[in-house]
Amino acid sequence: MVDVKEEFTRMFGYTHAEAVGKHINDLLASASYQEESGRLSRSVIHGERVELDSRRRRKDGSLIDVSTLGAPVEHDGKQLGIYAIYRDITERKKAEEARIRSQEEARMARNIQINLLPKTGPGIPGYDLAGRNIPALNVGGDYFDFIRLDERRVAIGVGDVSGKGLAASLVMANLQATIRSLALFDADPKDCLERANRLLFRSTDARTFVSLFYGILDAERGTLRYANAGQGMPILFQANEKPGHLKLRGIALGVKEDARYEEEDIPIAVGDKILIYTDGISEAMNASMQEFGEGRLQTVVSESRTSTSLGRIEEILADVNAYIHDASRNDDMTVVLLKRLRSSR
């Protein structure tokens, strides 16, 4: 080296006198980087321009992440020497490593969440029950669950935690554990919501709330007994009638500690369908800021020629994605569809 700049001495810890006259690779390349640095030097000596992110050694022996630029110095077509520029990229590397860790943690969280949600329907004879969840981010706060209570009954839960991402997914996992625990005690829907509400209210801050539909399908009786804590009103499709709604809807969980809920027992006739969904479906917006809307949702289900509940759900999701097209999806989407196929008697 014939000269070094002040920034070089600051970065590597050598004084000007200590650096000048030394071979750059002997000074900066540790044993594990000697081959790489030698290869780069030879390339530059032969007239090539090289750029590389690597590591170089400071005077104290520590390694520093650097971006290296090496190029020949030419005059009148003759190469007179070479120059090298080193930039400290330590902070950039730290940011990249943090991003990679974050992505890996998000991937692991998503896998955990996927494993928490039902992979298939509960297989109740005479009924076709299916659900799908698609988070806006890697993980989300939407929830659905099928909890087998006994041979003839299954509990159905569909919920939406305020917010998105990892924080919402943690609340969702806690909610699922709470509901499953309460289901083991065979709690009625209204009792289940009231107990879950108290637990949520006491364990979260004022910004956290959950809308939740919880119902118990009795396949033998052909009924659905349900209660609703702020979740969008499920749509009931019956033969030869316009789509209607299940009527009950109370306050979301976590808003008021002593909230009370009502429950209703409704009959499900052969051919009836009940659609339960979160607002990420109906409120999905296109580039013109127009919502998909419940009307389109009803049309997709009513006009579908697909025979299975899962098939209809896939049609709904495909229609929503086609509607929003290039617009960003800002909310989780969850859909559960129940259809009665035949009488149990």
C-alpha cells in the first residue's frame, strides 16, 4: 500500500505509518480469507473491477463486515496501480440477520398456527362442515375450530381478534385453548362466552377484544344452539327462501367484564346451509376502495354448483381474491360453511 485514507485507519485501527508499505492482504485478510483476498487481488491486477461483501481483520484481530470495491488505476491506457475501497456494513448485516430471524420466527409461528386449526371437518354423519383460514400476514388473529363433544355433537367456533400479526395470533391461540377447555365441561354457548369473556378481560389490555361465534351442532336433533359475541351475523340459506341471518349478536369479548349473552336453538333442515365468516371476507376492498360486500358473498354460495362445503369455500376465496385483484389484503379471512345433507333418522 502506498497510501491510506483517514477512514481506513479509523475502520481497521492501524495508523497511517503502520499501514503504508504493507501488503494489503497480509494486513487485513485473516487465514480463512487469504485465498479469497488473493483471488480478488489477482483479478484487479489483471485489469478487472471487483465488488464483494466479505469480512476483514482489524488490528486487534476482530473481524468486521465490509463491502469491498477493487479497481485498476489507469492512465493513457496503461495500468499504474490499483485502489481499494472498504465500507463498514456491520449495521446492514445486523439488519439482514434480524430480518432473516424475523422471517424464520414468522414461518415457525405460522406452522404452529396451522397445526392449531382444524385440517379437516369433524365428519358428522348427515352434515358437511368445513372451514378455511387465510391470514393477511404470516400469522393472524382469525380463529375457527371444530370440537367434537360426543358422537352426535360438535362445537363450532369462529372468531376474529383485534389487530393482525404475531400479537393477534398469540391472543387467538389463548382463545382457542380457553374455548376448548370450556367445551370439555360441556358449557352451553352463552356460558362459554361469558366465562371466556371474563378471562379475556382480566388478561388483556383495553385495546384487545375478540368477536366470537360459538355454537353446538346436535346432529341427532338437527339443531344448532349458538351465542354470538360481536361476530358478523351468520347467513342462513334455506330452500326456496331468500338468504337470512341468525339473529343473536352481543358485545365482543374483552370489552366489558360482566357482559351477558343470549343463546338460541335453531332447527337445520335437509339442504340448509349456514355460512359463518369474518369481516376480512365481506370488507375486502378492491383498488377503488369498494368492499366485496355480503351481497356478492350470498350470490357465490347461492349460485355455486359445487356440491361440497369446502368447494364452496374455495369458490368464495377465489372470488374475493379476483375482486381485490392487485389491491393489498389488509385483514385475515376465515370462512366456515355447514350444510345438512340428510336426515339422521
